[in-house]
Amino acid sequence: MWRKYNDVKGSLLTEKGTATGVDGCLGEYNTDGEVVTPIPISSSPNLFGIDLFSHDDTLDLIRETRTYCDDDKEVRCWMGGIPFNYWEQYLDVFELLMTLSICTVAVGFGVSTLFLFVDIFFVSKHSLCKVIIGSVAGGLFIGSMCALSIVIVIGLSSLLNVNLTAFSVMSFVLSVGFVVEYAVHITHRFLMAPSNLDSAASRVEYAMSFLFVPTFMSFVSSTIGVGFLGFTKFEFNKVFFFRPLLIVMFITYFCGCYVLPLLLTLMNFDFLKLGDDVPDKDEKESPDNDAGVAKPDKEKDEEMGKPDKEKDVEVAKPDKIVKL
């Protein structure tokens, strides 16, 4: 029956030497050979997918056909064609996103911790143990901002109908790079703030008083660059690049420059104070510093000569000048 409905010659495996030869045609055989059973492999006629207007439609097609094909342990078959050869990669795109997100957050934490340690170790006068603890804590602050930003970016992008594709996943992962750019500088300056500042809020103020303007200018310049993608004529670029990247710009700036400083105001711990003490103005004016000490008037008079009462003063009188 299979031979009857399958016109492709050679589509069935037959036992060698069982087919009869064709008279007058050397090497030609009739299709009457004994078929190897059970049939190990065969090909079927073409199938057509209809109403495939989106990613989800195509993925539903793959899942439905696999229910009767690949998921059946008794019958193994392989679907071919564009819907399977290309779109099959999107079946596990969510798992890919989770893997990349975890890896990028972990790398952000590791690289930030290493950067903080190397920079602080060669500058700070604190012990090695304290530097390590402070660097790891700073890396945890940065890593938490990475995780927070990528979760928010994925959620908001989904609300704006950005499907999970290789392109959108790339845009989501970029959020880690942007938030690290803000967080690592703020955390570093917070850790290296003068240790004699009395509160974590004052240390945050010390950090942001210097970094607010450069971080804001970085945010503005990056957002302007992404904004030009909104003028493209290709809907693909608008959906999978412009929308998620614009969300990335705002969320990473908010997490790095607002949420992180707010979090740091609660971290008034001694192991986070890795900067050196800065002496007050009164301490700078020590007795040994002649330039910074205000000397009494009597000492000034002695340096310039005799006191005023011992100096010769000429007083003008009506009749003559009298020297006192």
C-alpha cells in the first residue's frame, strides 16, 4: 500500500536481490522488491501551514505537530521546511533569556567586585579583609540593580507587545551594561567617601554631588541616540529595537541613579567606609603651621620692633614739634 501511494522511486528500502530486472535495460529493476519491514525511514507528502501571521502562530504549529510526531515514542518523525528549520529556535527562547540574564548579572557582579577591589586596595589604607568585604558588598549592590533593571525592562517590554526573539533578548541584556555604567561609579565613590562623615546619607550626598551631572549627561546623550530609531520606516526595528532600548534607557538610569542611592542611604555600616579621614579646617591649622596660625597682636608687635608705647612718636604741637 505504501508503494502504491508513493510515486518517488527508491523511497522504500528493499531487500537486496529481490527485485526483478527490466529486459533490455542493464541496471534497471522493477519496483517489486521485498520491502524491509518495519519501515525504518520514509518521507511524506508536503504539508501546508495556514494562518501563520505571528511568532506565536508558528510556534503553536510546531508544538501541535510535535504532539503527534516527535513526542510520540513509538513513531519518530522530523518536520522540515521554514517553520521548523528557522522558527524552531524560538521554542526555548524564554529559557535562553533566563540563562543570559543570570549569566550577565553574575558577570556584572563579578567584574564590578574585581574593579572595586583593585582600585580600593591600592588607594585605601584599610586592612585587606575590610577591603574584600567592602568590595563584595559593593558588587552585591551593583548586581541587585542589574537584576532589578532587567526584570523591569522585560516586564514593560512585554506590556508593549515586544515578543521574545533573539533581537529583543539582546536588547534586554543590554540593560545590564547600562545600569552597571551608573552603579559602579556611584558605589565606588560611596565606598571611598571620607570615613569620618557621620551618616550614610551624607556619604551618598558626597557621591552624587559629583556624579549627578555626568550621569545625567550620559543618560541624555544615550537616549537621544536611541530616539532616532523611532523614525525608521521598518516596523521590525521599532518593535524589537526602539521600544525595548528606550525602556532600557529610562529604567537603567532610574535604578542606577535613584534607587541605588536610596538603598545606600540605609547602609550606614563601618565595613563600607573605605575612604580616609579628611581633617577639619580647625585641625589643618595646627600650632606648627606658621602660615595657618593667627598670632596674637603682642607677638606681631615684637616681630616688627618695639611695642607702640615704646616707639618714638612725633606729635604736632602748636608751637613746636615735641619728641616723646
